[in-house]
Amino acid sequence: MKPAIIAVDGGNSKTEVLVISEDGVVLGKSRGPGASPQNIGVAGCVAALEELVLQAYPAFGEKPSAVHTSAYLAGLDFPREEEALHTALSARGWSDTLTVGNDTLALLRAGSAGVGVAVVCGAGINGAGVGPDGRVHRFPALGKISGDWGGGYRLGEEALWWAVRAEDGRGPRTSLMPAVAAYFGKPTLLDVVQGLHFEEIDPASIHGLCPLLFEVAAAGDEVASDVVTRFVEEVSVFAAVILRELDLTEDAPEIVLGGGVLTGVGAPVIAEIEKRCLKVAPRAVVRVVDVNPVVGAALSGLDTLGAPEAAKAALKAATQRV
């Protein structure tokens, strides 16, 4: 019998695949770089996904074949983008049925029954919600042009910006100054700026300043703490808007937080986000997801196939983070 589900979760920085049976047993898995169609095009996305699917389950041979494909990716922010990928994946004929959607919805299903709010912060930041009546509220999540602030790279830029201004006198003193210089292995921030300008330092390494920002803030630095406070407010605003739009403020909605930044910030930051969310929906349950979002894609697939709850429980038990 062919596997029940090919599940895909693709962010900007990584893509994960699970192949599972109808009773929730993981038959294979793989992981690779980001495959967002916004970054590598629809054809490039499909080619990258097929390679990962075949890695996950070599028994497929030369072509995947399952009952259902459940693919959730970053970069599917508008219906036309979902339609384009749906058409391209359908043409590959991997499965009898196919669901395509934005990766925030996989996060939501990974941490809930599929109803509630999800806010993801990895390389970028986004939020989505599904109401009990099936209504969906989402954001374009295209960066500054769509009103976004946050994401790991942007937070890294903030750390660098404040560090540089502290060194040259345009900003307040901050422990970010020596910490950022040390991160790049340079004696001064001017050396860092020159390295980035002359492409001697990979700009992608700025993303790595994000965890450093939270470390410096936790040690009591005022400048870093102000940036973290703004981040907390931004995450909370995503959740608050969705809660109000879907009329969830009087219910006990689940608010699922995920992505590399939010899963790594630590309990105090999460507690601050929770406090703000509870002001909007006092009965809300706020949690950091305890399985990878690709599990949400797989659970969504099991939902589509009408699988029993035992299969979903088995899948979550087998994939829960220790």
C-alpha cells in the first residue's frame, strides 16, 4: 500500500518533509534548505520539494506516490501564489488529493486542533488564525511594504544598528557594542561595517545576532531590552488583531507561537507575550509549539483523510520534542 500522506513545511530558511502511514506512523523524513516559491520560483520550489520527498522515502523510487499531499510553505501569501503552486504540484501527480497553504497554518495545526491563532517568527514574522466557523484571517507578511517589523534578520539588524551608533557616538552606550564586535571577531564596529560593505563578511551572518540581542537584553542592557519589548509588542499585536477579527476574545482560544526566534527566546519573553494576549482574550491559552510545524502539515493531512484521533495522537507522540 502506498503511504497515506506526504507532508511538507517550508520556511524561508529550511524545509522539512514527513511521509506517514494512515495510522500516524512516520515512514520517512528529510530536511533541506528553504524552498519558498517567492525566493526560488515555483518550478524551483517543486524541484526542491520532490528531491526532499524522494530522500524522505526512497521506496518511492523515481516518483512520489501517496494518497494525499499536504504542503505548507512560506511565500504563499496571496491566493494567486497558492493557486500557482497547487497547479504545479498537481501536475507532478504525487497523490490523489492535494492541499497547499501558508506555513503559518501548519504551525497552528501543530499546536492546536486547527482553530485559534498562530504567530511565527523565524527569518521573518507572520500570523494567521482560523475561527470556529472556518473563517481565516491572515497577513501578507512581505516585510516593510506590508507593515511588518520583526523576524530574526531584522532583529539582528537592530542589534547591529544600535551597536554601531554606540561606537560612533550617535546613540546611547550599550553592551551590544562589544558583543556584536566579538560576534564578528572584529576589534571595532567600524571594521564590521567595512567587512559588510566590501562583502568580506556574509550579510546572512547578521541573522545570528538575533539570539545575541536577547542574551544582552536578559543581562539587563536597556537598549537591547527596548528592542525586545518592541518585539514582544509586535508579536502580541499580530495575535490581538486576529483574535478581534475572528471574534475570539470572549472564547478560550489557543495561541500558538513558533519559529526559530520564538522557540528560542526563553520563558520570560513568552510570559510577556502571554500577558499582553490575555488582556485581549482573558481565557486564551498561549503555548510555544512542542513539535515541528511539519507535524502540523501531517496532522492536517490526517484531518483531510478522516483519520481516527488515535492516528493523530500516535503521530504527535512520535514527533514531540524532548
